[in-house]
Amino acid sequence: MAPPTDRSGPVVLVKLGGSIITRKNEVEKVRPKVLSRLAKEVAEVRDRRVVLVHGAGSFGHPGAKRFGLAEAPRPGSSPVERARGAAIVAAEVRRLHLMVLRELVRAGASPASVPFATHARNRAGELVHLDPAPIDASLDAGFLPVSFGDVVPDEAWGSSILSADTIALALVPALEPERVVFVSDVEGILEGPPTGRRTVVREVTPEVVAALRSSPGRADVTGGIRGKATVMLAIAAAGVDAGLISGLSDGAVSRAIRGATEYGSWARARST
């Protein structure tokens, strides 16, 4: 039996991107072997308290785009139509969430599901309230809290998307994590010509973010790589290191949780 997690250890916030745990170009397709390995890497860390959030990938983005949940209601659309779309996307995302929970249990972790649909709200697509209390309570009880990008109530639009990246950023002030690790299917933020050799940007700066473009050909309603890098800069401004790494290399995630920063792209903490 694995030793218990150190309940006094520092908190590390990990976000598993939809691009690494699902096949984003195929509808509702998970990467079972990758998800299983990543769950094991998270579960094996015992000297940190991990808080995990995951993206929706091919289980949420296509539906969110189809029903326009990341934008204002379309002219002539009814609240009933939007509510129907929100219900469909929420159900799809929860199918993926259950798979993540099951893999964590199989890996020996004790995950606690924390859906923010009942603890957060947006206004015109922007987060205006998120209650971190369920995360704190789960950590105090010895669980590994797990949340996910979801559809949440919206004061102006009825319902809208709350991305996992936004959740991660919103949790930083309450959790004061040691670091935030974003896990993707790429080695980091890449620079260079789209058709030529590209290199990993080691330090994320405002200039790097300004030069980024969203990835074409993917149904991403949460801002793509530029949106993620912007969130990383905001986390760094709050005094916490934020890194983007690949989850395709064995052991990379567990090493990053423990403090390795020699690979991937990192926004370094700035004093607040």
C-alpha cells in the first residue's frame, strides 16, 4: 500500500488539458493509455497535496461551439434553446470527468469531485464568482480535489462556459499553490515558422504572448494557446510559477509537480 499523502505538504495545482486526455479532432474520444499513465503520475506524488482540474477536450468543445455557449445568445434564440445546449454539453463533460475519477481511483488516489456549476457564476462569459471552499474542505479531509471546465450559470446569458484554465487562475489566491502545472500534448509554447523547425519558448513574457496565434483546425472555445499563456502570466503576477509541459513523456508530470522546471515553458513568479 502506498504511503499516505502528507496533509501538511505544499499545494500544487495541476491542469490536464483536453488535448492530452482526449483526441480533440474526434468526438468524445479519450486517450485511455495516456489518461491511465497521467493518473498514476499524479497519484504517486505523496509529498505534495495536488489539486487537479481538467479540460473538456472532444467531450465539451464541439458542443459548446455548436450551441454558442462561449458567446452571447444568438439573435432570435430562446433561453430554452440555450438551456438545452447547456444541458447536453454538461452531460458530455461529466462523462469524461467520471473517466478521470475512475483512473485516479485505480491509480491509488482518493479523488473528490468538485463541480463548479453550483459554486461559480459568470456574467457575459466572464467569471464573477467562484467559491473555493469545497476545494479547501476536500484537501482538509485528505482527498485529491478534482474539478473540470464546465457550463455554469451566467447572469447575462443564462449559461456560459467556465474553462479549466480560468478555474485554475481563480483558485490561486485561495490555495496559494507552490506552482501551477498545465499539461498539454505539446512540449510548451513554440516559436518559429508553422511549417519549419520550431523551438520551445522557455520563459513566457508579455511579448511572447502578444506574438501568439490560436491553433487552427480545433474546436477550442477557451482561447487556445494564447488564452493559456495569458492565464499563465496572470498566475505569475500573483506570485506563483506557472508552467506548460507535455504529458506525452513518461514521468514529466510527476517531476514537474515536485519542482522540475528544466523543460516546458514557464511564467516565473513576480513579487506582489
